[in-house]
Amino acid sequence: MIPLEHFLVVSGALFSLGLYTVLARRNGVLVLMGVELMLNGVTLNLVAFSVFSDPQRLVGQIFAIFVITVAAAEVALALAIILRLYRNRQTANVDQADLMRW
Amino acid sequence: MNTFQVAFYVLALMALAGAAGLAWARSVVHGALFLILALLAVAGLFLVLLADFLALVQVLLYGGAVAILILFAMMLTRAREEPAALDNAQKPWAMLVCLLVFLGTVAVAYATPWPRSGSFSHVGFEAIGVSLFTQWAIPFEIASLVLLVAMVGAIIIARAEEQE
């Protein structure tokens, strides 16, 4: 029997590494991959809680399905925006999209 | 150590190696390959949790669709031809924040008395389907609407304009 805490540590590590990727990377595609990693950590967390503490073991999985759905929508839109950014400014780096920066 | 424990620790190590590879990869393509490794390892962790429907969804959606979308975006933005400066100036602060978030998560995970309910058991596809179309029908419909709107929006944003 694997303790619940080990799943939480793994998903926390996935979330933190995704957060680091989001904060420290310049390329928009890499930032997006970091967001995907964070969402995956959250999904793992939801499924672990659902298995360990929900008697029906169902609600967490349904939530995880919704998280994956919204993540799919998000990745399509974000990639379209990065494509548009590249076409307009010839760069995919998010820190060079500073037209409206104060 | 039974089979499940061995599988869990191997898959967890694979997921963390993929995540670390993504965080410190020196090219975008390597980052994408590490991301695919991490996502497939998470699918394996779902199997360890006996959530086989989610493992299938994870392989199909992340291992397939999202990975291909990301590779396409890399190809179209020519990210692979860019010079090595992939990290920005806030790298040390990002490291600090990431470390604090991780330590906070671990501390909370070990300090909280979680409710337990027995051993693992399998949830069939049928139970998930019935629950999704009865108890969660309205969120399901909203999710389908979100997907439709995102699809239309992505096509409109990414489409080349006539004068270009």
C-alpha cells in the first residue's frame, strides 16, 4: 500500500517544476508546456484524493476529466495566440511581447 | 515491496525526471520530449491508482493530441532555430518561489490528517459514464461548449488574414 502522502509529494513536485518552467522560461511554447505540467500535477492530486478518501472513488476522476478537457481547450487557444505573436513580431518569446508594458 | 509499489516509485521517478528535464532543457524540442515522458509517466501513475479510464484519456489527449499540437507550434514558430537564451532574468526568483511552493506542499501534505477509506478499488468505465451523464450532465455540456468556443477561437486567431 502506497501512502497518500507520496502521491501528494509527487504531484507537488510536478506542480513546482511546472511553475518554475512558467516563471523562468522565455519561449512561449515552453511556458505553455510548464502550464500543462502544473495541470497534470493537479490532476494527479485529484485522482489520488478520489482513490484514497472518497468511498465511491468517482468524483475526483470526474473532476480530473474536466481539468483535462479545459486544459485541451487552453492549449489550443494559447498555441493560436503564440502563432499570432510569432507572425506579428517574428518572435515566440513572451518577454518581447511588451507593447503594452508600462 | 509489491509490484504496485515498485511501479509507483519507478513511474514517479520517470515523471519527475521528465519534469526536471523540461525545466532545464537547453532546447525547446528536448523540452517537448521530456514533457511527453512526464505525461506518459503520469498516465502510468493513474494505472497504479486503478483509474484506467483516466490513464487512457491521458495517453490519448496528452501523449497524442497536446504533444502533436506543441510540436506543430514549435515547427511553425521555428523555436528550434533560436539561440540558447531560453531563460529570462527572473530565474533565481523563480527557483526560490518553486522551492517554497514545493516545501509548503510537502509540509501541508504531511501535517494534515487525511481521511482514509480502505484499500484501492477499481472504477469501471460504465460507472464513470453513468455518473458523467446523470449527476454531472450540466458541467459536461458546459465543457463541450467550452471546447467548441475554444476551437472556433483558435481557428480565428491562428488563421492568416486575407491581406497578409
